[in-house]
Amino acid sequence: MQPPSQRIESLDVLRGIAVVVMVLGHSVDAVLSPAVRATDIFRVYDASRGFTAPLFLFISGLAFMVATERRWEEYRTPGPALAKRLGRILVLLTVGYALHLPYFSFDKVVRDATPADIAQFLQVDVLHCVAVTLLALQVIVFFSRTPAVAAAVAGGLAAIVALAAPVLWSTDLSGSLPLFLTPYLNVQQPSVFPIVPYAVYMLAGAVVGRLYLGGRARGTEPAVMGRVLVISAFGAVLGVIGALVPAQAYPVHDWWKANPGLILIRLFVVFTLAASFLSAGPLPRAVGRPLGVLGRASFLIYTVHLILVYGSSANAGLMQFVGQRLNMSAALAVALSVLLAMTAMVYLHAYLKTQHAGRLATARTFVATAVAYVFLTRPY
């Protein structure tokens, strides 16, 4: 059995793996030609990418519970710890919406934004999903007396979301709910990662985090994780049966996005991977350390690489400069270059954070203030 520090470090390693796959996937997507996308090999690759977001969200939920249990009472009462967490959630939401601004000018957004522009701005991406699910988990923690109660409520909520997903995905809610709210519930309005069903993975991660910590405290962790593995495998079998046997329990919906059976299959895969890392020894330092560094900087990498790859309202990205015209070899070369750039950025950031923390904080404040000032005052 590993020491606790090594075992928690494996969460960063897992998140680092998800970050690597995410950066490579987005970079290839931005520059790959339509001809390559039409091949069977690419379709298989694209389907495998469908596990990246569930893995990242699952680990985020697990890490939330690990961090929360360490300071349980602090997160259940108003104070600095709770305020800091809520501030981070607000930052996630703010950056999430900022990445979808149609114009880098407040004046132009207010005056000239079309319905399509507004829909683009309000679409829900992974940062929105993480932020809202973290807020839901924090509310659950705030009103739960013990971690076990919080995990039980989170598990129940996950089941409700999973079972309701096909119904919500087939329902147009635009006339019933505020415009900003509907993208969180389905893709009838433009949305990439609505909380239905993607919040399920974070909620399930929080449940497994509680079981993991409870088993470790009692010295029964292997048995506990083994039982969870059996349960998740049983769920995956039910998911496969549901896919093979036609059923009319739900209205027509996107099986690859919102079907409870597929959710069970994905949960089995991501849990198996997570359990393997939590139970195994540390990776060789040359591999584990860089992945851990990338995992701890996932928010920074996500934000910067999207701006670099896809562009933003303030800049053109690789998709605009290069275009979707490269073959697979050239696209992979571009993707690896982006990954190396992100790795160098993260190591530089880590160095500045440890050696020049005050100056880094000042630089962050200056950049954020400058960006906000230009956005608010630019006439366009």
C-alpha cells in the first residue's frame, strides 16, 4: 500500500493524462482535413475521445471530496475556506463565458449581438459544467452532517440526472426557462457539456472519493474499491444489454450523449482507470512528475490552449491561421507542438509561483485588469 501523499498524487497524474489527450485532440481537430475525418480510423479515434471529458469530470469530483474531507467543518460553515472555494467557482464561470464572447467589446456585444451571437455566448462548455456541479456539491456538503450523507445525496442526484437525461434531451425548454438556463439542461440550444448528463461523472467521482477515503481510513481500501468495481461492471453490462436490445422506455434522443446505458459504460471505464492508478504504485518519475504538473495546472492549460487552438473574440487561432486542411501526420506534429508549448508554460508558471509568487500575483492582476479595461472601453 502506498503512502497517502503518493496515492493522492495519482489523481493529478490521472488528470494530467486527461489534459494531454484533451490538448492533442483539440489541436488535431482544429487543423485536420475533412478527407481524413471521413475515414474509419478517424471515427474510431473520435469515439475513443468521448471518454476524455468523463474521466476529467470524474477525477474532479473525486478530488473535490478528498479536499473537502480534509477540512470538512471549514467547508460547512461561512469563512475563508468556503469564500475561497466560491470565488474559484465564480472564476470558472467567468472564464467559461468569456471564452465564448462573440466580440471583444462590451459596447459591440450590447449593441450588435445577434440571436446567434447570444446563443454562442450562453453555450455551456466544460468550465460551466464543472463550476455548476462544484456548486451543487458544495451545497450538498453545506447541508450534510457527515461525508457519508453528502456522498449518498450526490449518488442519488447522479442517478436522477442520468435517468432524466434522455427525456430532457428530447424536450425543447426554450419557451419554459430563461435563455441562459436551457443550455445547462440539453443541446436544444447550443451547448457542448450540459450538466445533464455530464454532471453525473463528477457526482459519481465524489461518491467514489468518499468510499476511497473511508476504505483507506479503515484499512479496507482494496476490498471497497473491488466492490465498487464489481458494481460498475454490472452497470456496464446493463448498459451494453440496453444498447443491444431495442427498448422504448425513452423518447428519441442522442444515444451517444444522453443514454443512461452509455453513462454506465463510461463510468465503468473511467472508474477502472482511476482505481488502477489509485491502487498501483507511482509511475516512473520521468513520466509521473510531468503528468502531475500538467494535472495540477489543468484550468490554466484548458483556457490558454483553447485560445491558441480555436482563437477567441480577441485573436485568431490555429484553426483560422492554418485551417482544417492537414493530413494526420502534419496535424499530429501541430498537436505535439501545442502540447510542448503548454508544458513549457506550466513549468514556467510553477517556477514563478514558487520563486516569485508576489510578482506573479501582481502580473495576474495586471493582465486581468488590462483585459477587462480594454473589453469594457473598446468602442469597436
